[in-house]
Amino acid sequence: MKRRNLILATPALLGVPTLSWAQPAFPAKPIRYIVPVSAGGGSDMVGRTVCERWGNLLKQPFIVDNQAGGGGIIACQTTARAAPDGYTLMQGYVATHGTSPATRKLPYDAIKDFTPIGMIGGTPNVLVVNAALPVKNIKEFIAYLKKNPGKVSYGSAGAGSLTHMTMELFKQQVDSFMVHIPYRGIAPAFNDLIGGQTQAMFPGLAAAIPHIRSGRVRPIAITGMQRHPLFKDVPTLDESGFKGFDAQQWYGVVGPAGMPAPIVKLLNETLATVLHAPDMREKLSVEAIEPTVMLPEQFGEYIRKDIARWTKLAKERGIQLDS
């Protein structure tokens, strides 16, 4: 009897999460990993890079399931309705669990309908201007806005996107007006910025890098509390006088609400191991992403604060996108 009790207790003594001694160890089959965008983009690359290592570590493959549509609504509904057994996960990001809940009425609750697993990482946004605009820094840009009221326009990847919301936050803080031109994606927005149809934009750094390096757009300032290692000469907004100004394109992992704590713990710990791998920073640097490890509770609080911040801005700026 004592020997049997010792055998049952061994997993706990070794620190291995278990649901019940009678249940098979998790994971016992492949894990479905929903990415709420089409295959081939930056978000998809992030998911596939992480899932390959994660699957190797857990000894079960991750099956990437791209579910684009509705700005992430389809993927979120699929995930929220799945069994909370750890075999369906989703790559949540700033749109599905940040700006969209702040600007739209959604058929899902970004907090109550999901279990936070952990952060993957994020990339800052960068304020860029058309290379022909006669401004070299943030002070000159603000002065230009003041001298040309209503004559400056900015593009975004779409109404309610992070590129839109970040510029609205900037406009609020400098008390200046710019005309918003929403596009269907960041590529056409960049085309018009380079062509001079718009004068400024606040894209994610990864999307801006090739255009900055080509000299077709000029970086003025970057979000975050520290300068980015790829552009050490570009000051942060925080050091430029906009204390606490931050916005980033972040990615993380969530599952359906009600997932068992031992499974969440195992997934979080193994995700952290993946992100701590020596070459993972280099792999994610293709999208200018800095790996960021968070406990499930920390990630959940991060989501709540991000939604609250953008909700406050949306109300103050009158941004409500429901048709």
C-alpha cells in the first residue's frame, strides 16, 4: 500500500503537473494552434516558429490552423467554443485582445472567454514621415503640424487598428489635427505614404524597416521605454517628452476559458523554455520582436490593461466602429 501511494505521488514530487493519476499525461495528442490571420504574414511566421520548438519540447506536434476573417473574430469564436482541455490554443494579439475590444462590439469577451497562457513578445511602433517632409525630429514635426492645421494626413492599416489608435493617442497628446486615411492593410498605406498622398504614419517597426532602410520614409520617434537595437539613433517618445507613451504590436497565447491549472502551468513553463532558447531572439528579430516571458497571471493583467487603455482613448476620441 505504501509503495502504491509513493508511485502515485511521484509526479507531484518531481514537480510534473498532473490532472489525475488515472488520466494520460498531457499532451497525449497533437495540439491545434489557431492563428487569426492568413498564412504567410509576420504573425503566421511567429506562430510557426514558436510552435515548431514548442512541439519538439512537448513531444507532440502543434498543428497551425490559419483562420483569417472578421479581424480575428472567427478565430476567437472557434477558440472560445473549444473544449478547455489544452488541445486548442490561439495566438492572441493586440487586435483580438486589445484594440478591437476597445472599438467594437464583439461576439466574444476578450477576457472572460479565454485563459491566458503567456506572452510571446512584441515589437514597437515607429512614427515615420514621408522623406520629402521638411522635418528631422519630433519637435520639428509638431511645429509643422501647428503651422499647417488640417493639411497633414496620416495613413493606417485600417480603422481601429493599432496604427490608427497610436496616432490618435499622439494627436491627443500634442493637441494637433491630422486627417485619418484608413487603408485595407499596411502595404497600401505605405504606398501612399511613399508617394506623398499621406505625410505620416505610426506602423509597427517590422513593417517599416525596409522602407526606413531604403530612405523612402524617415523615422522620427519610436514607442517603448528603450531605444530599439536596430535603430539606436531613433529616440523613444518617452525620452522626447511623452512620458509613458507606449504601444506595441504584441503576440501571446490564449486558450478557452476554464482550462485546468496544471495544463496552463505546463504550457506556460514550456513556452518560456522555448522563448529562452539562445537563437529564438534572432529568429523573431525578422519581425523585430523581442521575446517576452510572462506568467499566465501577468499576461492576463497585461491584456486587461491594454484593453482598458485603448477603450479609454476610443471613448475620448469618439472612435466607435460598429456599423
